[in-house]
Amino acid sequence: MTGQDPHSTPLLHSRLSPSTAVGDFCPRDALLARLERAQAPLRLLQAPAGFGKTELLRQWSERLHGAGAVTAWLTLDRHDSPQDLLAYLAFALHRGGVIAASPGELAGEAVDGEEPARGVARLLLAVERDGVRCTLVLDAVDELPEPVLWQVIDPLLRLRPALLEICLACRRPPALRLSRYLVDGSLQLIDARALQFSRRELRDWLAERLPRRELEALVEAVEGWPVALRLLQSGGAGTAAYLEEQVLSGLSDEARCFLRDSALLERVEADAVAFVREAPTPPGLWEELRSALDGLWTRRDGDKGFRLHGLLREQLRDALSREAPARHAVLNHRAALWMVQRDWPVEGIHHAIAAGDPEHAARIFEQLGGARLWLHEGMDRINRILALLEPYPLRAFPRVQLARSLAHAKQGQMEKARAAFEEASRVSEHFRRDHGDGDALALLVDGCFIELLLTEYGCAPRPTALDGPAWERVLRFSEREPALMGYIRTLRCLWHTQTGRFSLAFEHGQAAIDIFRRGDSPYGELFIHMHLGMTELGRGRVGAALEEHQRALRIVRAVFPGDRGVRRICNIALGEAYWELGDDASARRYLRNVIRHINQPEAWFDLYMAAYQTSLEFLFAEGGGASADQFFREASEHASRQGLSRLERFLGAAYILCLFRVGREEEARAAANRLGAAVLPRADELEGLTWREAEVLVLAASETARAAGDLHGARAALAWGEDFAGERAVTRMQLHCLVQSACLEHGAGNEAQAQGRLREALALASGSRYLRPFLREGRRLRALAATLEGDRGTVFGPAILQRQLLDPESGHRGARGRSALSRREQEVLAALARGEPDKVIARNLGLSAHGVRYHLKKLYGRLGVQNRTQAVSRARERGWLDDEPGKQLISRETTEIRSK
């Protein structure tokens, strides 16, 4: 025999039984069940190395053996001659208990010079004669030379008796005519796709072994290749050797060279590879790779190119850079050019850096738009590009420094943002000179708009920031770049929102939305909805504010689901809106997330103030005085560290005000003396003063004066606040000043004046049921509210206020109660409020008179009343009706927004 001696005992043991997996192995229950259910007598497992073919067949053999079935196993070898292979087959079948005759006896029946096919026939006759049903597993079939396959395996399959099932395993398609077996259904094919791990299999198997984030990263890296799981868990030990010996060794030299070069590309397309390698690809090479690397060289549905498994791609890239660094650089340069030509700039930047040319990467980024890319699509691509550029100073590229400044500002790191901005300004002589290949006008535009952004994110807004000759050039430039014009409109909307000039804010906001929609820029539009929501809040229209914030949230969910920064912004805005509405449960859902990440999100001055004030009030209301104190210290440290002096003053005033409201007056007075924040704004601050600053400073100054016994000073501060709010129509600030004034007069014993001020506040709030200004002073307001008398049927009168102060959740239980009404019951209730008789209700709603009476009876029962007048009055008390025609109820609006 030309091969090794098959009578050797160690050799027999290794060839006639499957190798045992080291350690545990993911159970393949679904595949095993598929093997067991198959009716085909022939099975072919065909996949490259590492797909677990041998392990799967070992598990299957053990199951068959456990069920009393007979199995035989033979691992084939490239050195086997036809005679060797026949001898091994005889040993395998005899050892498995299929044939009684010993291999020696079968060999004695052979005739000198006998054709291998006759030997196969003689062996199969012995199987049929003994009559034992058996499954024969032949592993590594593709190892056999082609003549041996034709002389032994082909007749074995053709002459197979009915009681013998055969299972073949191979890495490449064997040189056998198998198509006829596939056509007649006698062969079951299990390929690499079927042998891949599903994500669910891996998660189920590893869920209790790994933390979730580590598990998901591992599942992603494995890409379904079973051996990749072992290689990754081993920490890379032996990975290169395994891939070389088991996966790449069977490829032609031409295929190995092609694969090494093309591994630089995430997606391998014929045109791309030809461009990068500067040579056409022989057509037969694609088929060789597809056949040899089935499951590792894949094409996704609808994708023009192939993708090499990530583990294999990484090893080939490392090998190229290590063994041929000059070629590695040339190929990456060519790949960068290709990617930029195909409008894939991030990939182009990646290849330029891989080529060792970060300056080329910086130029690609500038051509892409630099920092202004944010105006079109948000920060996702900018952050990915800056992460690639991070190791390189690139001081000669001021537009890259400006993009870094933008990214730092978006992360709330204002000191780093200013440092990057100043570096860009220094090297460019204040944005007048770019590098040799740069664009001077683009640099000036980027510099001006980042400087503008830093004034907002640095909590120092300046309404005159768009003045000056530099901005004249920028404004002319922006006329041909809609995204930049939209951003300028956005900033003007924000300035007017913050300073309480709400009509102008809406004018610029609507103009910006039109620009962003024409330019298909949802990122810009979502921020406009945020600003308009804050505008509605200042107007005292909380329901409209919720609508605007929900529009922004819908854009985030649809277009930017992975952008945590804008998601946190939405949490701040919605948390504040629900808090102002008095819906503590809904506010809690958003504010808890805000408090955990209070110093992380990008934030402009208005948003910072909303986040800090609402979070402080929420923590105090939750009974967490210690938590609120700790939050104040951390927030103050962040504002001080980032140089946000106006925010620091605002935060101090808000904290002092909260201390007064919860009855910690001594601590509040001490904080006022220590922080110096409870003072009225100076005259020179009025032009750029925001309404939120004015509101908190006025209320804190008034409370500090009251606590010091200075009633005149307290009244003067509130009068100043009322004048400021009245001039700018800031309803929220007006409400707070009126409510605090009522409490001040009540404490001074001036009951008539106190009741008058409170009635003014109730009248102002009646259109929107704006609760929070009353709830904030609940501790001092309860006694005063109890002295008021009024019509229980008014839209927002003393009775409702008294109930809310005693039980702040009652209004929202009412909202939930109204949402429990059927749609028809709500329509009948609204008709009652309009004073329509039964006949009109029946005609308008398409009901019979009996149907109207039926719904009225149900309504009376829900409300606990006897007649129509009582029903309308009780519904108004519960907040289920609104007297303004065509206007949705706040309670109903809140419920509908939640359902969306």
C-alpha cells in the first residue's frame, strides 16, 4: 500500500473515530434535528475550516449511538491509495458492527490486480448480507486525490444498499458527480450558511457567561463563524497560524495575493479592486474564492461586492502592512482616492490614515465640509472622522481644529472647545489665512459660525454677534448654502426665545423650518422644534410646548436613533414641560435620565437653565434634600470648571429659591450671602438678559429681601419682574411674580391684596391650566387658597386650585379618567358643554335619541351627578373640558402625545 499502514493501532484510533472537541462547544440542536429529520440517505456537509462540521457529526453520531443505531466513522487522508481506503472502510464497518467478517477475511477474498470498484462492490455485498442498518460518516472527503474519489467514493455512492446511509464532510466541493442525487432528492446539502451560528444561538449559550455589552461585541465579531468564537476567546493566540494553515493554504498563489490586497476594502467589488491594484482581476479568481471560502467570502442581498470575514480580513491586513509596508501604503492611497470619488469620504479618510498620510485625511474632511457637515446631518459622521484624526495634531489645518472645537462644545467640554478654537484662530491669523491647499472663504465661514456657537454653548449669548464686516461676507456666502442660512435663522430664533421676544422667535423659527425642509435637513428642523417648544413654555402654553418637543423626538427616533446627545436634549425639554404641567409621574420618567447625565449633553444657555432648575426642583420635591444639595454642588463645579459664569449665577439663584420654598430659610439666607446670586440684574445687562435669568433672579431677590424683613425691597423686586414680563409677554414669569406676590402679602397680613393677586394669577392661568407656578408655592399658598370663594364651574378657579394644592395628582387622575371615556362619550360630553339639546346631539353624531340617552346615563354614572348642568360643572372641575372652542384640552393633549 502506498499510504500509511492501516494496521497500526494508534492510526486506527485516530482515523476510525471523530476527534473530541476541547472544552465545551455550543450545542447545535436545530442542526442535529435537521439531520435526524432528513429522509435523504446521503448527506453532504460542505463548508470551509472552522464551521464545526466534524463536531456536529460527532454530536450526531453520539445521538444515534445513544438511540441504539449503528454508526461507523472514517476520516480520510490525502495519502490514501484506493487499496488503503478500501482497507480503512472495512475496518470502520467492522468496528462499527456493520459487518461480521474481519478486514483480514475480506482482504483474503480479493483477487490480485482487482479494480477498486470491485472491492467496493464486495464490501457492500458484505454489508447487505449481514443486514445491519448503519450510518457511515466519511470526514474530509475533499482530502482524497481525484482518482481515488472516482475509483472508491463514486461507486460507494452509486452501489450503496438501502440499509446504508452515508454522510460526507468536506471543506471544498469534492470532484464527484453529485447533481443527480440533489435532483432526485436522495442527497441533503448542508452548507456554510446553514452551519453558521445564529445570533440567537450565541446569545442563548453565552448569556450567563458574559456581560451584555461584551456579549454583543463578541456576537458581532464572530459573524456566525463557529471557530471565530474560539479564536476570539483565546485572545488571538494561534489565530494567524490557524488561518494560514486551515483556511488559506489551499488557495492558489494568485488568489492569496489578490485576497491580501483586497482585504484593505470593507466591500470588495470588481471595479474597486481593479482601481486599487491597477490591474484587472481574472474572472476565474472570483469563482475560486467563492468556492474555497464559502461562508467567509459573502455577498449580501442587493450588494454588488463581496465581504471577507472580519477576522480573516484583519489578519491579512496586518500581514500586508508587516511584510510589504510600501505596497500597503500605495494600495491605501489608491483606496482613499476611490472612496472619495464614490462619495464615501469617511472610508477615504480611514484609508488615508492607514497609508500613513493624516494630512491627506484632513484635506478629505475639509472637502466634505468640515464642521459645517453638522448643519446637514448632525454629529455622527463628524465624530467618527475626528476619532480617526484624534492621534494627529494637524495644527496646520485650522478647519480641523474648528471641528474639534464644535465636538467638544457638543459634549459640554467648553474649556477644550475654547482651546481648540483659539488654536485655530492663532494659526490662521484669526481666520484670514489657510494652508496652501485650503479655502480661505470656507475657513472664515467656519470660524465665524463656530465662534457664534461658542457664545451660546458658553452661556454668553450676544444678540449683536452677527454684526461686523466678517459676518457681512459670511451672510453673503450663506445665501448659496441653505444649511448655513438655516443655522443663522436658528440662532436668531434661539436668541429671541431666550430674551422673551417670542413673536420674532416664531418668525425666524418658521423660516428656518422651511429652509431645512427644502434642504432635507431634519437635524436642523428638530432643534427648531426644541426652541419653539421653549417659546411656548415662556408664553405659558404648556400643551403646545409638549407638541413641539414631541415633534423633535419623533425626528430623533426616525432619523437619529443612535444619537444619544439629541436624545438627552429631548429628555430635558420633555421633562421640564411635564414638570411645568404638574404631571410629576411623566416628568420623573425623563428627569431621572437627565440627572444621571446632567453634565454630559451638548447644551446651550436656555437648555442648561431648563435642565438645572427643573432637576433641582424635582430632587427637592422627591424629598431628596441631600440629593438636591449634592446635585447643586456638582452642577456648580461643572459650570465653574467650564467658565460658565452666567450659568453659575443662575444656578445659585435657583438653589436659593428652592431652599426658601422647602422652608430651609436660614440655609437660603446663608447661601444668598455666600453666592451673591439673589440680586436684581444691572441696567447694563438688560439687553442680553434671558427671561429665565430674569425670572429666577427676581424671585430669589424678592425672597431674600422678605426673609430679611425688607418688604419694600421684596415688593420692588416683584414689581420689576412684572414689568419685565409684561413688556415681553412672558406669561410664565408673570404667573410666578403674581403668585409670589400673593404669598408675600398673605404673610404680611394683607389678605385683600393677597386674594386679589391670586385671582389675577388664576385668570392668567385659566387658558392653559399652567399648574407649576402654584405648586411651587404650595406650602405657603394652601392657607390663602382656602380663603378664596368662587364659582365651581369656572375653567380654572379657586375650587380646582384648592384641590390641586391638597392633592397635586388629582388633575392627572382626572386626565386619566377622561382618557378612560369612550370616544363617543367624549363627543357627547363636549356637546353638553356647548349647550346642545338631545336632538341636535343625535343629528350631529349620527345617533338615535335612545343612543344619546344611553351615553348620557353612562356619563352621569361616571361623574356621580344627576343632570346635564351638574355633569358639565363636574367635568370642568376635573379638567375634562375647555371653554375655548376648537382648542384641545391639556389633559387630552397630554394623553394623545403619550400614545404617539
